[in-house]
Amino acid sequence: MSPPLLPAVVLGIDSPIGLTIVRDLGMRGVVVHGIAWSAGAIGLASRYLHRGLLRAEGDEELIRQLIALSDELGVSCLFAIAENDIALLNRHRERLPGYRMMFADEARMSRVLNKEQTYAAAARAGLRVPQTRRLSSMAQAEAASRELRFPVVLKWANPHAVTRCLSAAGLALEKTHYCHSPEELLGYLRPYEAVGVYPLVQEYCAGYGLGQFILMKDGQAQYVFQHRREHEWPPEGGFSSLCVSEGPEWHSELMRQSIALLRELDWEGVAMVEYRHDPVTGASALMEINGRFWGSLPLAWHAGACFPWLTYQLFGLERTPASAPYRAGIRCRFMAPETKRLLRVLFQPQRIADRSIRFKRLPTLIGYLLDFLRPSTRYFVFSWRDPAPFFKDIGNMRR
């Protein structure tokens, strides 16, 4: 006899990620309670949401809200979307004993958020990592600028560790930034001299984004899935605006190495191992690990890779889930950034930061329109089975 289903609480139902978790669990009979930042959250409109709540203001108030909800529900499963929220909940785990956490603990999250630790583990797993310079002064930056091959990509070793000091200095946290010359690099880095912290400087890797998604438990991969990014926002590289599921026969050796990497990090739970794959050379370079449910989760769900339900069974009900193969060739579109990408290519190509890539305007427009007609096309927000979040999203954009 199957164990009874536990209620689930999803913190962060404002995005397609949270919405997908609500849908995947709710359609299987799980009673889902969602917490949203605002009344405009798309997840609040889902037919699969049992009850929606607005998030309490302030960290301590949120923890108290979750404690009160746990007292009401009893043992339940807690999902969190954003890395900041996961970090907050991990700091207060001992105050939330009624929840079974559907995310990794603080030590594991710290390892995957630190790119230097990740790259060291990747080297042990036999993966290629981009050549990376760590800077501690402008003198080092000037010396590096004479040796580097441009363009280069700048990113932070641990974004969460520097957010506060950058904000205090009036500096925005940019996830990635391209520099095409020594002068451009030094000009971009100079404001960081005031705070004494600098982003990593990384070699540019050509190709497209390749994501491998793995659910780990006790050192074993319980389920795997992969996709390629057809389009990204911004166009030069960012997050998926159109992605396509790829069958397990592709990049099988790379998947083996991704699993080995997660073992090196003693990972538990879901993770996305992200690469830049060059189809010309066949080489793949590791970019980062996202130790949480990722932005393109709707594609996995539409393709039949139901990671929220699998995670719920494995870590919530503590049973090994039965899994079915997913469908390759499913396309999934995030329409707001996909439309922004189209407009950037058509009318603002000079604003595309990676100057080595060029987009043809007419084929880009035709492809955008044809995807509405493809039988394999799905959407991050719209679903025939649950259409109300789409109309709520349209209303939000109109307002």
C-alpha cells in the first residue's frame, strides 16, 4: 500500500519554475500551498494550487509564517525556488522541523555556488573548465590584460557573497559581462577598486548552452534529462528563451562526467550542470552548477521529466520513484524574453554584447512565427490543462 501523500509548500510561485512545481504536484493529488511575493503571481491562478498566500515582509516574519503553516499542516514538503530563499531557510533549518526540505543543505549549496570549488571538482571529474583568472588588484588586472585572449567573460565566484558590499558601494551585480579589449576590461574593473573585490575573468567559449539535469541521492543519479538552448536572453548568452529536449543518446559521456562531478561535490537533490558546447569542435566547457530547480524546468515537465514529483517522492515520501523516459525534440518557449530577443535582433543588433555572433533578421522573424505552428512547441506559462496563469500573466504585462 502506498504511503499517504504529504502536503507541499512552494515558496516562490511568481515564476514559471514555481508554477511548474505547483502543476506537477497538484495534478497528482498533492495538496499544494503556495507563497507568492505579490497578488500578481502567476502561480496564484493555477487550478492545481490548493491555497495561495502572500509572503510575509522580512526574513524573520517569513520564518514565522512558515512555522505557523507547519503547525497547521503537520509534516509537509517545502520547496524553494530562489537561491536567496534557500540560503535563508538553510540558516533556520532547526526552527523548521516539521518540513522535509526539497533542496540541498547549506554546506552543499555553498560548494556549488563557489565556482572555484566547482571547477576544482570538475578537474577531478575530467571535465574541461574555462581558463579563469582571479584578481585581487588593478595591478593584477593590468598584467592580465596584456596576456589574455579577447573577448573575455566576467562573472562572480560566489555572487551571494558579494551582493551586500557591491550594493553598499552603489555597484550593480552583473551575472556576466563581456569585454572585447584590454581597455574595455580595465575600464569595467576600475569601479571595483573602491570595494577591493573583482569578478573572475574567464576565457570566452564558443557554442550554445547545454544543460544536463540530474536528481541525485546517495551518490546515485535517480533521473537525468538534458536540453540545448536554441535561443537565450540576452541573445549573446543568458537564460533560455527557447530550449529543446535532447535524447539520452546525445552527450552520454558528458552526462557520465556530470554525474561524477556531482559525486565529487557529495550532491543530494536536483541540479543543473551547465555547459557551453561547441558543435564545430565537439568540445564542452563547464560554466556552472545550479543547485536548485532551474529556469527551463517547464521544458522538462512538458517532455515528461517530472523532477518536482520525483524529488517529492524521493526526499518527501522517502521511496524510490518509478520513472518513465522523457520525449526528445520538445520545444519550449518563454514568450516575454523570446519576444525581447526578437526585437533586439531586428532593431538593436548593436546592443548584442558578443560581437563575434551575428543574427540574420528575416530568418529570425520567420522562425519566431513558425514556432507557433509546430506541434512540438510548448510554453513556459501557457498550458491547455491550466490556462488561467497565462491570462493572469497577460494582464500583468498590460498593467
